Amino acid sequence: MIKKWNAALCCGLAAAAAWMAPAARAADSGASTLVTARVQSAEAKTKYPIVLVHGLLGFDNLLGVDYFYGIPDTLAGAGARVYVAQVSGTNTSEIRGEQLLQELKTIRAMENDPALKFNLIGHSQGAPTVRYVAAVAPDMVASVTSVGGANGGSKVADLLAKLPEGGIAQTAVVTAVGLLTNVIGVLSGKDPGQLPEVPLNALASLTTAGGAAFDAKFPQGRPAPGASCDVKSGAAVVGGVRYYSWSGVSTGFNLFDPSDAPLSALGTLAFSGEANDGLLATCTTRLGTHLGDYRQNHLDEVNQVLGNTYGSQFPYYEKKVPAIFKEQAARLKSAGL
């Protein structure tokens, strides 16, 4: 059984790494990228810039492919000022948060506005990353939005953490992830001196115990510890920062999506009937105002694989992923953010 778990987990990690990629067609700003696009409306013209933050094994742009596939251009085309951040692909949420904090300070300096705030949107481990910034520097943050956020940790990470420490299986997984991270770093232009990669740090952060420890230090917007899954929202506003979240709730609806099979296998192994997106139990992702759950797997949440998210029996009943992000930007605009 352990061998089956290892195979499924490695397959899932490989699928995630192969298909998760961030924004292009932009002007550089330190480690962040300012997205430029032809503006066609003011629908998403928020008061403060939107900053998109990737998750585990993520980046801003990989060989011209967006991590948030097509999303930055959609937001920019609707009037938003959009930055795509780049932080360590494998490290603790706190270290990634400190990296993001420095990027935001750089953007403030670039925009010559020392009081500028930001609307932070984080996917997967990007969610606790942006939560960290909102907790330690609330004066810099107008809103936090969690998309399929690893807010309560993941039982998939728990399975990996249970592998014998220093054993062949754990060493093989860590080595594979490390090599993959290095390849992604080279192809996406990451500076390992500025953005160090430590896979075991990421694993410790992403277990359910790691998620609980993070919540204990930074509880803003989270449902109370031990709350039922029926509790879908946490505090909407904390310290002047607004909190929102949505997530995926399925893994196997798209026959043409190559990420469905490995994520369905992981979901079956790790979650025993709980609603999940393949890597996270849906009820653990909640933060602030709950905006809904969608028939999406963990990669669909950022419009991967390459925008092929609804080639299924449900092509007409769900919003397209870029439209969900644009709708959130319009919501932020209406809130004066």
C-alpha cells in the first residue's frame, strides 16, 4: 500500500509541477512582474494594485506560460493594475511571506507611494503566504483572497511526512522535488540566493500540524479552531483587512484534463470521501467571506492545464476561471479597495 501511495504522490507532484505556471507580457519590478494588456473596460479597476501569489512549486512565468493562466491579462484588460509575485517554490509560508513583503516594499518604491496598499490573491501555499503579510504588515494590505488555499494544511503532505525520516522513499521524493524545483527556478529566472528552496521546510508547513501551528500564530480570517465544515466563513474584516476565499471541490469531471487522473488518485488516497480538489480538503481552505466552491481540481483553480478546465459534462454550468477572478476584482472595486 505504501508503494501505491508513493507512486500516486510522485505522480501528483509531477503533474502539479509540469502544469502550474505564472504570468507573461509584463514589465519587471524587482522579483514581481507588472502585467500590461490592452484595457477594454474599467470593470476590475481596483483602487489598489492586485498581486497574484503562486503556490508550491510555482513561479511567475515559465517559458512564456502563466502560472495563473490567462488571469493576469484578463484582470489588466478590465482595468486592474496587476503584479505577479515570485517567491520560493519550496519553503515555509513565513519565509515566503517575508520574500513577498520585500517585493511589496519594492513596488511601493517603484510607484513612489510609501503608503500604497495591495489586494493580495494567493493560490495554494500562496494563501498562507499572503496571510502572513496581512498579519505582520496590515498597513500594506487592503484585502486577502485565498484561492484553493492551503490554510489548514494538507493530508497529502501528512502522507509524505509519515514516510520514514531519512528513508529511501522520503529521500527519493525530496530529491525529485528538489531537482524539479531547481529546473523550474532556472527556467523561470529565480535567483537561488534571494529565493532559497528547501523542500522539507515546505513539507513541514503544509502538513495539517503545520497548518494548525500557522493558524495559532496568524488566525486572522480563519474559522475558529475545531469548527465544523458547515462553517464556511471566518471573520470578514480583521485589522482593517478584508478576507475572502473560494476553492475547488472535485477532481474527476474533465475527461480531457491530464491533471484529473493523478489528482483524483491523490484525493481518493488522502481524503476518504471528504470534498477535495486533489491536494486539499475543501473545508480546510476557508478564509474570511466564503465566495463559493467550484467543480475544479487544484490546478483548475488557476486555469490550468492551459485553460482546459471544463471540457467535461459540465461545460456550461460553471464560470470560466478568469471570469471568477475578474468578478472578485469587481467586488474589491465596489468595496472601495
